[in-house]
Amino acid sequence: MGKLAILIFILFLGVLALFAVYNNEVTTINVPFGDVYEIPKIGVILFSSAFGALAMLIIFAIRDTRRFIATYQIQKKQKKEEKIQSLYSKAVNAILANDAEEARDTLEEILKEEEHTDALLRLGDLSVKEKKFEDAFGYYKRALASNPQNLEALFSIEAVMEEMGRWQEALEYIENILDIDADNLSALYKKRSLLERDGKWDDLIDVQRTILKNVHTDEERQREQSNLLGYRYEYARDSLEKGELEKANKGFRAILREDKNFIPAYLGVAEVMLREEEAEDAVNFLEKGYEQTSSLIILARLEDMLINLGEPSRLISIYRKSISDNPQNNILKFFLGKLYYRLEMIDDALETLSSLDMTESYPELYKLMGELYLRRNQCEKAVEEFKKALDMKKTFRLPYCCQSCGRSSEQWSGRCPACSSWNTYQFDLHGTCKT
């Protein structure tokens, strides 16, 4: 490259010499506001060339200086980034090693270099672990300020708000996340949880519909569809508790149009009728519901209502018809025997219970048989039945249990408080539910 430059320079001088031979004339140059000069033409050419070369030299010098400064800044930035990355890796390793003190010191060292978002988030996590929620909130807020679109920072702040019991603010941060990403399932699940906590069933149903649109698998879709039905039941039940009977009735009936086996909705409609003093309509409705579902929960509620109305004979007819349609159903016979016992019809109760297939025995049966023998003063037989019940380590009762998680309860509920499933409570007879 150097030899080529020399060759070009020599050629340039040769051309100038050739011009000098053929251009000996003098050129007059007037300097503005100054003197007049006479210069040979070759001098003008040399002066112009020198000026152009100087200008190019200055331009190249400026360009090279800018490149040098930019390169220096890039190298400096790269070194800083390498240092920060090395410190951050060290801090993460310390966190994994459960050395909170070293992790905190290293992360603070990073913050001396720059307002590092991830370092602020990890410091917030350390503070949460130590239950220092105010400190955690401060770190997370700084992280969010450095990157207002950072979803991790928003989720972290929301979690801290929950820990501090600031539920409304937690919901506001979830709304901020949904403003950035309207279909974020994690945020939607969080919002659902917060709305459920406050009993805002109307808003919750809208959120649940959005969740249903965004789930990915058929299994998730089926689960969330079931949840939507459950939340609609909660909305109707809440309306019932507030005395909004028409709204409650519409809600329960809408559920039954979609799921004929949603037992809590049957009981809800019947309760609405009872509050409207339409007891006969409630009985008729439950009777049809029992024919539709064969649910013992509905049958037990029907039993209470008919006894209160003073119509036990109608109830006995319902039991007998059911047993006639399904003569092998021992549970129905047990319930009929229990009804006879409740009505003081001791002989009928003994006859019915004695007809049970004892290969399917359960402590409730033995306890009830013992009570019946006591009523007839047959103490020895009563003792034998009570012993059988004791051997099974349970006493006479009709508990409920959740078919989903196996939780046992003395009280019926439309929703299991343990696993949060709806329409899962049944009578716990002969291993109906297993944990």
C-alpha cells in the first residue's frame, strides 16, 4: 500500500511539472478587503491541492478520533458489563448456597456500578425471605422504575402487597400487568384469587371467561369450564343471601340448563321457593330433581322438607318407588330404615334394615340397628350391634365427604373448602369417598 501511495505521489508531481511547463502565465488574486497578489497558475494549483489535502487530513483526523472514542466507550462498557455479570453470577451462586449475607453484599456492589434491574429483584427476594416486606417493596419499586414494563417486578410487588394485607393495591398491580399483557394467565389467576377473596363474584365471572378463552389444553379447558359453573353458583348463592331472590333463581336455573347434575343448584332453587313461601313447589321441584339425578343429597333435603310439612307418607312412597326401581340398592334401604326410625316406626325400620345385604356393612347401619333393638328392649342384640359398630371404630352419624379430595365433614356444602371443588359432597357411606 505504501509503494502505491509513493507511485501516485510521483505521478502527481509529474503532472504538476507538465502543467508548469505549459502554464507560465500569472494569475491575479484579489483578497477581500486586502491586497492584490499575482501568483503563477502552478502556484494556485499547488495552494489549492495543499488546502484540499489539509481539509481531508482534518476530516480523517476527526473521523478517526470519533472512532477511537466510540471504541473506547464500547470497550469500557463491555468491561463494565463483564464485571457486573461476574458479580451477578457470584450473587446467584451465593443465593443458591443459602448465603444471604454474601449475596446481599455482592448485589449491593452491583448497584454501585448501575441501577441493575435483576440485582434489585434479587435483593427484593432476599428481603421477602427475611420477612422484611417494606424493604422488599422498596427494591421492587426501584426495579420497576428502571424498567416500567418488567412483569417480574410487577408480580413481585403484587405478592408483597398480599403479604402486607394490602389487597386493593395488589389488585391494582395485577391490573397494570394486564394492561401490558391482557391474556397473561398468571395475572388472570391472581386477579381471580383476589376477587374471590373479596366475594366479587360478578367481576370474577368475567375474569373466568377470559381465562377460559386463553387456556391451552383440553384438560385445562374442562377444568376452567367447571370453575366457571362454580363461580356462577357462588354468584347466585350470594344473591340469595342478599335477598335478591329473582336474580338467585335465574342464576341457579341457568346452571341447571347447562349441567343437570349440579346438585347445589337444585337445593338453591328449592331454597328460593321456600323463601317465597312456595313450599309445595319446592317439594315438587326437588322430587323431579331426585328423579333426574338419583342424588341422596336431594333426597335427604326432600325428607326434611316433607317431615316439616307433615307428609311422611309421601316421602315413604318416594323411597319405596326408588327401591322398587332398584331393589339391590342397600343405601336406599338404609335411608328408608333411618326414616322409619326417625318416625318411630320401629318394626318397619327393623324389617327394612334386616333385609340389607350384610356383605356391604358400615358402622352407621350397626349403630342404627342397636338403637332399634334398644327401643324394643332387646338389650343383648343391641349390644351385639353396638360392638360391631365399635369394631369399625366409628359411631353412628351420616357425615359428608368430598369425592374429589376425600375430606370428611359434618355439614353439607356446595363447595369443598379443602380442594375448592363444587358439587362433590356426598354421604360418606360404605367407602363412598376415599382419601
